[in-house]
Amino acid sequence: MKRFDPAGLGAYEMRLDPEVREFVALSNTWFPPETTSLPIASQREIYNEMCRALHCGTPQDVCRVDTAIHLVDRRLPVRRYRVANTEPAAVILYYHGGGFVLGDLDSHDDVCAALCDATGFEVNSVDYRLAPEHRHPAAFEDACALFDWAAESQSAPLLLSGESAGGNLAAAVAHARREAPRAAIGQVLIYPTLGSAMQGPSYRDHAEAPMLSVRDLAHYRQARSSGAGPVNDPRFAPLDDGDFSGLPPTVIVTAEYDPLSSDGALYRSRIRDAGGLAHWYEAPGLVHSFLRARRFSSRARDAFGQIAAAARALGRGEWPY
């Protein structure tokens, strides 16, 4: 393993507790902040190496099966997770993070396995197409393809979830499929990127936060759209939708030291203003990508517990907030 290097915390060194500082510093040894300046292939190689190094393991009773959705022009890989010898009460459709540029079925394998174990639900993860080879709306189209496939082939209620870029995709699907014959019964969004304006207190206060900066966000947006991004396109930025009615009960969990946190607060308010159910929780003392910190940080484990509890409740048709 690479040597631990405590550098890279900047002004946050005194704000973060020792466990979170260790996670950030170790992450930076595998995926330094300057990685976004490298060619895309190099970024992916480094990112995948980091994901393997920080993998939190697989619960003993969780089984996984790889399959695919057969589209007209290609196969869309899907990985299904189940607790052995159980019939799940719901299916979580999970979209991985990585700025729409990084990630695959392996990069967030441990997160999906842990969510399956903690809820008892089946988890389906999709290997959606990545930018810049496949720009918007390619990832959105693949996200919808997973939903449509699950709605047709699986009888259990469907719950949308995802982290970061994946949270964007989960929300975009919720908006696009809210009137489908089998709409999602809920969504759990984990530090999602939701707006195109990148405005709000967290974008200002945590523009240089560890693990994700506003500069990183601009880099990923450029790769996804070859520019600033489309305007008023909820497939790209769900906060740009003009209609927040009819959305499923929604829980958003963000991190205190993350430029994206304001997106969660605003999305919660928009849904509530439209008469829907929404709850936002900002996990104190945590940074973007804290799901990878579960083996380092009690704060991260507690936040994952909140996420799992939200998923369990929504998957059972309950609203405990």
C-alpha cells in the first residue's frame, strides 16, 4: 500500500476529526487533487486503484450476480445483490458516483453490498456510459433503461438511490418516470449534484473542500456536456425542473464540508413547496465521498446508518420524518 501522507487538508485540517483526516489523507495518496488534470484514461486507472484499496469488504450473506439489459444496439451491464435465501421486500436501483466520468460496477461494489446487507433489499447497480466519450444525455438514458427494465421484470417496489453523480441520475429518473405505471416509491440521494447554477452557501463556503472542490465540479461538468451544460433540462440538473409535484418521498443526505450540500437543502425545499415529502440531513464533520470512509470513521458509519434506515423505511412505504 502507498505510504500515508497527511498533506492535502488545507484549511480543513483543524475542522476534521482525526478519523476523517486519516480518510482524506489516505484518499489523496491514491487519488491526488491534481488527478483531474490528467488524461481521462489515467484518471480512471488511478480512481479504480483507489476504489480497490479502500474497498470495505462484502458482508458474508450477500450474493452478487452479473447480468445485462439487452438494448437495441448494445448490452448494458447490471450487477444484482441479494441477501442469500431471502425474498426482498423492495429493489434499490443504485447509480454510482464518479462525476459522470469515473466508476463502474466494481468501483462502488462494497457500497451496494453494504446497502443490501443493511436493508435486506435487492440492490441493482448499472454500468452506465461515461463522459466524455458519451456525453449527456447518455448516462441519463442508461439510468432510465435500468428503471424501465426493473419495472418490467421485477415485482417488488422500486426505490431509487445513488451518490454524487449517481444521486443526480436517481433524481433525474424520479422526475422523468414519476407518471410511469410503476413509479418509484421513494428515493435516497447521497451527497447528490442536482443544480446547474452551482449556487448556495456551500458552494461559497466549501469551494476548496477536500475530496471535492468547485473546480473539480467544473471539470466534470465540462466533460459531461462539453460546456457549462444545458439550461432548464431536468435530465441534466433536476433542480432546473419547473415542476416538483408528484415526486416520491425523498431523503437527501449530504456532508457538512462539501460544496454540494446546498443542493440537498434546496431540493428538499422544492419538493416540500410542491406538497411532497422530503427530508434533508447534513452529516456533521464529513466530506464528499464519505461512504468510502466507513472503516475509518465513526461519523461515516453513523451517516451510512441514517442512509440505510431511510432506505428501509421508504422501501416499506413508511415515512418516519
